[in-house]
Amino acid sequence: MSNTEHHGMKPLEGLNPYCSMSLYGEEDFGGLREDRFGRMFGELRPAYVSPEVLTEVGAVGGPMDGGNSDDRTDDVPVGMIFFGQFVDHDITLDASTTFDSVIDNPGEIANVRTPTLDLDCIYGLGPEAQPYLFEQGGDFGGVRLLTGADNPGQAGLAEHDLLRAPNGRAIIGDPRNDENRVISQIQLAITRFHNHVAETLNSEEGLVGHDLYEAAREQTTWHYQWALVNDFLTAICGAPVVKKILGCGRQHYCGNVPFIPVEFSVAAYRFGHSMIPMKVQVRKGGAPLELFGATLGSGFDAVGDAKAVVDWHELLFTPENRQVERAQQLDTRLAGDLLNLPFVTGSAAEKSLATRNLLRGNAFLLPGGEKIAAATGCEEAQIERVLDKVESLHAGLGREGIPLWLYLLAEAEVVGRAESNGSDKEGEGLGPVGATIVAEVIIGLLELDDHSYLGANRNWAPREEWNTLGKLVTVAQPALP
């Protein structure tokens, strides 16, 4: 990793300044590449669970079926879970693997996204390579991103939608950010935020053209990254975990290049599947709407109903101090709809998001959750509590070689998120193993990126009016229809 020298400072030589290598030999990380997946716990042997058992565990009516249960967290806004999906799309895309093949070496699997939190899902390849994403001409030519409001002939409520082609498909950097209405509105909100930042910098500093684009992109990206660490990770992983990693360094996500570990992408970062409710209220006083229902739509289509325009003051904490809708508790249950996905064709197992996640753990040769827990220093008594919960779900799971994703959900249910007062809060967020994996990877991706605020300027602080996720997505929100 390159280091920027400043007056009175010299780069560390012969040492990765961000990560202790005491647990692993340096040679274990020599083959890591930014455009490939890798492993965090490569010294641990893989686990295996019978596919028949996994199919039963994830089936409709099975032990993971939460049905219509409505057990909400106390302080995690539901918008944070969709933001987590947006972040996932910013850093990972595995377009090649299937359930029926063993992934022995994840380093052979291409990650189609850049493993850096650079908002390339917003900016695409930039104004030179993809000029159709940007306004042309004037002070904001090649700077301002286009939205549906710039295309008045567009079908539906264009002024409250992404820019779309005549066939209805969104013209954006990553098409996955149109797969449900809420995430498409996140894409729109951050696009508007970039335009607001550009207008602010133009007004305050007189910047135009390429200089304005680069400055606006950096400020937009750094504020997004700040919100990711200080809002998202704190809410999901717990403030004590985040503070410890920032203050004492990473212990398990090591190496000299940013990469996506399969323990993160295949298991830990799929925690949000448990926290998505069956229905989401997106407007003040409005009725809760099915995520893939008639009003919010089935994804990949224009906004056709004013009731589907998301008011972010309802889904995230903002200065308006609304009664924000909370996410579902993080536990071993998923909303019933997620076990029978309406847009997936195939067998019952293929339609169950739970079964798909469990089978993927087998395919990627992930170690058992209890083995990773021991490797990260969890106490045996705590591990036994989690295993008790897992064993109660299905006798065929046993107590060894537990699927990592399932172990982390059970850990969240019976241990929970670390709190600032020294306690743990069950169901509110990830437990110690899940929080460690997610927080170390996210913080590591930032620290290993010379263009991020943690990699380029660790003394940077955000502007007060943009310093939370709630402010960021609402500062340029127009009047609602």
C-alpha cells in the first residue's frame, strides 16, 4: 500500500501499519488481489452439513420461517438495513459461482465490483467514459448526475425517480440498485446529495468543470464513508466494537490490499436478511407496503405511484425526529416472503433465501461458526450458548461444523450487540463474531484505500450539516408528491 508523505511525517517501512500479522504468516496473504475474493480464516478447515438438513432448516414452515412476526429492534431504523444492501452492491458482485460447484480457492473468483467504498455504483466509470450519466455543458457539465427529473418525458413520476431508458430500466452504475423500490430511492438520494455538494462547492469556492467534479465526488464519498462507519457500523456491530478496531487495529482482516473475504460476503454480511420486515411504511401516516407488492413494485421499473416515493425522515433518524420505523430483530428467523421469493423460478430450495445462504456456505468451504468463534477469542461458555440455540432448530445440525451464517444469526439472538455500558443486547445487532468480521472488513477496506478518508486523511471530519446518514439522504430531498 502506498503512503502519502506529509511535512514532518514519514511512512512506516517494512510494516503494514494497520494490521497485526501475529496470527498469520505474511506468505498467507501474498496472493490476495483486489479483483478476487479471499479468506479471513484460511487456516481453519471447512465444515459440511447435509444439503437435506439445510433445505429443511430453510424451508417454508421450517425453523427459520418467521411468518408474519413483527418483533422490531429498539433503535435500528429499517432504512439502515436497505443502506447495508446498497453498501454491499458498492463492493461485491460474484457473477460466476453456483450452488452445485465447490469453491476451493476464492482467489479464482472475480469480484466484478471494486472492493473499495468509492460509490462507483453512483458514478459508474466517470463523466469521460459514461457521459450519459452526467449533465452536459455549462459550469456543471460533466459534474452533475442526471435523474428522472432531467427527463420529463419519462414514464411515471420522473421527478421522484432515477433516470430511465425507454424500456424502464434505470441508467445507473449498478443495475442491482433498482431491484427493489427502497434501494432505488437510496440510489436517487445519494445522487441528489452529490449534486447538492457540487452546487455548494461551486457557490462557496467557485469550482467548475473537472475540478468541481473531483472535489464533489471526494466530499460525497467521504461523507458516505463517515456515515457508514459512525452510523451503520455502530448500529449493527455496536459502538464498543467499532471503537476498539479504530483504536487498537484489526486482528483478523489482514493483508496489504483491499479484498472481500468469503466469510464476509457469503455469511456475515447477510445478516440483513433477518432484519427485513414483511412490510415497510415509507410515508408518514401511510399504510405499510409489501416490499414487492403492487405499490412498491416488483423492481426494475419506474415509480408509478406517489405512495411509493420514500420519505427518508420515516426510515432513518434525521433532525426532524420522527417516529422512525425500526428493523426486525436480528435472529434465526426470516420474514416468510423471503423463504418463497416471488421473482425466483425453480425448486422450493432455490426460492428460499435462507436455504440459498446455507447451501452457499457448503459450496464455499466455510469453516464452522464455532471454530471461527474460538479463533476470535470467544469464551467457551458463550459458544455453548449459541450451539444450544442452533441445536434447538434442527437435530441434524448437531454442535460441530455449524454453517457460519446460521451461527452468526443465533449468536445475535442469544448474545447480541455490544453496548457502551458493557452489556449485550439480544437481537439488536450482530454478536461478537459477526460484528468483528463485518466491522474489520469495512474499516479495513477504508484503511487500505488511499482515496478514502481513513486511508488519505485520518484527521478529516465531515461538515455538520452532512455528518449523519439521515442528513445525507434528506438534505436534497424535494417536496413529496
